[in-house]
Amino acid sequence: MRSGFVAVVGRPNVGKSTLVNQMVGTKVSITSSRPNTTRHRILGVLHRPGAQVVFVDTPGLHRPRSVLGERLNDTATSALSDVDVVLVLVDATAPVGPGDRLVLERALREVRRSEGPRLVVVVNKIDRASGDQVLERLVSVKAAVEAIAGTTPDGPSAAVEYFPVSARAGGGVEALTQHIVDSLEEGPPFFPDDVVTDTPEALWVAELVREQLLAKTHDELPHSICCRVTEWEWPHIRCEIIVERDSQKGIVIGKGGEVLKSVGIAVRATLPEGAFLDLHVKVEKHWQDRVEMLNRLGY
């Protein structure tokens, strides 16, 4: 059997979670068009005959503006060590910029280590880009890798593989997945056949609530929202929605409680029949910069 760990990294909103969900074949990470949707290290396990691949979905690497942002970067960077393959995602619809180069630098730093991971660069969102854009992005990201790592025949850049894919539509994903499987060494499985993620149920429900809130609230709220399950006595689940200001509390609740009600309906539809989801909104001023609060929230 072949088995191994694959870290999926990139700047915010390049489609990391969508790609992991596509490769695993089921939803293990929440997704959103807003940057920095992923805040935790999420594992997705792909089972194939004779192979098991454990994908590590990570927060987007970015220039942090809060203590939370610094911790998200630390989570992403720490995922690069002790894996067999690193997938670096770039966006086919946007030029290769400083954020992409930062991710490549950190990935290549690990690749240079003795017995470090192999690097695969994935140009994502080809369904939204023209053929010329995709080609230009492949050329420019290869040039960025060579500028960072050099072009010697036996250097780290020589072993990098490049794959254009559409994580959303699935184009090119099977070829990428098969390449990853073929590149892994022989080893034992890390999880039983029926396990696709190690995410605790309470965290999963809290993330589903946050995903629905991101879909239904305004653009100024995503970074200000945090969700946590505070009680789990089946079938009763109490989930706390944390915001930073009173005005945000009103937006989350909505006129006549409309937003909160629609979020509850959408999340309950994904839970076993009979689940009772109790949503509460709480204001915690500047929670993103309060160390004790971040510790309590598991960041």
C-alpha cells in the first residue's frame, strides 16, 4: 500500500478547501468566496485501492493584521513540515504576486531539507480563465520557482511538477490526484476505511454555522465572526456566534431574526433528523487580538 500526507497551501481564496473536497470526494472543509475562510488545520482522507492519501487543508498565508492572522499563518506554515508532498495553489485568473512568492519561498525552504517533501504547483480556476491566461500563469509561476530556487539540473526547482486544474468543476483533478498517489512511498494506512476527516463533530457544526453566515452576511463581517459549540447534549446543540461590535450583532440576527433563522434551517438540514440547533450571538470586543480569547476558541 502507498500512503502519505499532503499539505495544501496558498494565499487566501485560491481554492484550497474546494480542491481538498474534490480530491477526497466529499465535503470536509467549509468553503466561501471570502478570504481566510479556513481557520483550522483540516484533514481530508482519500481512500483508494492500495493507497491512502491524507490531505492537510490550511488557512491562507497572508499579511496578518491581527493576532488571529498571525496564528493562522503559523498553522499554515507548520503544516509544511513532516509531510510527503506540498501542493502550492495559485489562481489562474490573477497574476503571480508577492503573496504567491511568499508561499513558494516557504514551501521551497522545506523542500530543500534532506528528505524534504516533494513540491507540486497547482494552477487553479482554469474554468474561469482563458487558455492564454492559464499558459501565462504556468510560465510565470515556473519562473518564480526558478528565481527562488535556482535552475541547476539537480536543484529543487528541477523536480517541481505543474498541474492546471479546476477544483470547482473537477477538470484536471484526477490527473493531479493520480500523480500524488504514484509519488507516495509504501506505508501503512493512517485511518480506518470509513474515516474521511478527523474534525470533531462540535467543530464541524460550528464551521457549518460560520459557512452559512459568510454566505448570508455583508462583506465587512467575515473576519469578525467566530462560532463555537458550547453545549452538546444530543439532540440539543448550543452554538455561540461571536462578533466584535453591537452593530455586527444586529446584522447577524437580521430584521426580525431572519438571518439567524435561515442559518439555523440550512445547518439543521445537514444534521441527523431530530437535531435541535440553538444559536446565540455574543459580542466580544477585539476578540481577534485578545490572546486569552483566541486560546479559548482553539486558535
